[in-house]
Amino acid sequence: MENKLIILLVIILGAIAVAQLVRIYEISSKLRKNAEHEISNRDNNLNGRMMFGFMFLFFAFFIYLMQVYGWTGRGSAASDEGVEMDWLLNLNFVIISAMFFFTNFLLFYFTWKYVRKPGVPAYYYPHNNKLEMIWTVIPAIILAVIIILGLQTWNNLTGPTTPEAEKIELFSKQFDWTARYSGADNTLGLYDYKLTLDNNELALLTTNTIDSSLNNMLYGSTGIRSLQKLLNNRDTIFSDSTLNVLKIDLSRKERLYRFLAQMKEYHNPNLDASAWDDIIQKDTLYLCKGQEYEIVLRAKDVIHSAYFPHFRAQMNAVPGMATRMKFTPNKTTKEMRQEKNDESFNYVLMCNKICGGAHYKMKMIVVVLDRPAYKKWMDGKKKVTFKDQYFPAAAAPTTPADTTAVTMN
């Protein structure tokens, strides 16, 4: 409390001192019989020299900060595509820095060079077509070069991958990431949001997951049979609003059930294999140095954004559609730790969209291994595929009577 009073007192006394100094300056001006707007040649020349000196101080601080923090302090890129992107960003920084030095030099130099001189009137220079052409055409050419190079880089980052690229899906929801590796066949299994269950949170599409969803929709604790039984129970009296909600819920689930029955009817069981060998990975994403990756993104609830700062890769994950990006790691986690001299360093996947109250928690550690270590890790995952983890035994098939027993109330 005392410290706050002292600080407040110092501020008040400082304001009073400034006011008194301004008052003294006004009185001294009156004694010199000079108006406030009249500036002496001595003061003009002093201001001009001070502005020119400030220019050198200004540039010195800029160079110092660039030496200490580098190009925004982002460090070296850890992917092949990141190296290309850094080159383009550095080119932009070079152009911006050159224009920064050039324009600010002219600003401070002209302040010193053309300081007011006694008897020399200001020169009125209204227009010059050549100058207009120079500062219109040159920036246009520079911007055109930047835009063309930027489009080329963007097309390369979002273009098709090579056949050797490994496919990984990143599934986002509030507030975590789940990775799905494409398995031995390097083909990601199909999915359908209507198949989302506790044992199938990624909604993968197989014969078993369809059967499980049909069974859950019909016989689950809040399924069709339970709702029908509840509505047909004459011993229970509902308010009109509650009754309306229950009927709407029942109608919605009956429609979903028919969609699932049609899905089962037209599903090709041969497609199951592409989903069964997929590997579901949480908490940590393992990647291989020198391996090209095609990353497919999905979102369950709101827009998220997969951001790999060290790989210079980012793409939005949008509900209802799949997006994609690609990159090739070029440094293992161990190599980057040595480069940074930081044994606790880890690559990270973050969400770069404010997706809710716990957005700050939406991170995933990324570990880049060399090829032998990655192969060893992947070999250890061959027995924990989607089928092994979630459907070790085939689900009981839904009877033909079940698929036709649902009728609208």
C-alpha cells in the first residue's frame, strides 16, 4: 500500500513539474518577445542534426535486434518444404528491410538537408510524371515477383504427393488430436459420421461398425426400442413439451436407422481391409525423417487448425469436409535437440484456431525418428490395429427382422 502511494505521489509531482517547466518556457518566450510559433535558426539546425543522428541510432537498434533475435526467432526449418518456405520468407524480409532503410534514410536525411534557412523560400514541386511512374511501376514489379513465387510455393505445398508418401489422418475435436496411420496397405479406411460410437470415435466404415451402429441405434439405452417403450408406457405422463422432444428424437433416430440399413445393404465388405489395418495413435505422433507424408484433416465439432511450427506447415480442419497438406521431415528430434542444445526440446502439433475455452490444451507431441527406429516402432504397432483394439471379435450381425422392424409413429 505504501509503495502505491509513493508511486502515485511521484506521478503527481512529475505532472506538476512538467506543467511548471512549460510555464517557465512560455514566460521566457514573452521576455524574449518571441511568439510561440517562431523557431530560431539555431533551434532549427539543432533539430535537423538531432534527426540525422537519431537515424543512425534507429538503424543501429534495428540491426542489433536482428542479430539477437534473428529472422523472428523461428529457428531452422525441420522439413524440406519448410526450407523452401523459409527461403521465400527471407526474400520478403530482405525486400522489406531494404525498403525500410531506403525510405527512413530519405525521411531523416531530408529533415537535415532541407532545414529552414534564412532567406531561402520553400520550393513548390507539385507533380512529376516520371517520379509517379517510378514509384508505381517498381513496387508493382516487386509485388508481382513476390506473388508469383508465393503461388509456386503454395502449389508445391498443396499439390499431389508421390506414390511413396505415407498417409496419416489427423482427427480433431475439442480439445485433442487423434492420429490414424494408414497401415500396411497405405490406404486410409472410409468413414461416415453416422457410425460414431464410443468404440468407433473416428466413425470408420466397416461391416462390423455398421452392425454395431445398427444395434446401438435400435437397442441402446437411448435407442429406438427404449424411446418407443417410454412413449407407449401409459403409466408415465409427460408434459406436451417433453412429449414433443421425445417424438422428435425418436423420428430422427428412425431416419438414421434407415440410413444405416441402406448403408449395410450397399456396403462392399472388400473395403473393410483398408480400415482394419489402420493404427489409431493418441498423445504422440511419430514420424520418419526423409519420409514424405500426406496429412488428411478432419474436424468433429468446430474449425480447428493443424499447425506444425517447425515443419512450417498449417491447414484448417473443417467439419463436414476433408482437407490435406504434405511435408517431409528432414531432422530427427535428436538432431534438433543437438542443434538447439536443448535436451527437453520436442516438435509439437498445435491448434492455431481459437476453438473454445480449453483451446490452449490442444497440443500433440511429435517425435521424428530415423528410418530404423521408425520401422521398429511401426512393427510394434502391427498388433494394435483398429480391428485389434476395437473389434477383436466380429460383432453379432443384425437380423433381417431388425432392419425392417422400425416404423414411424
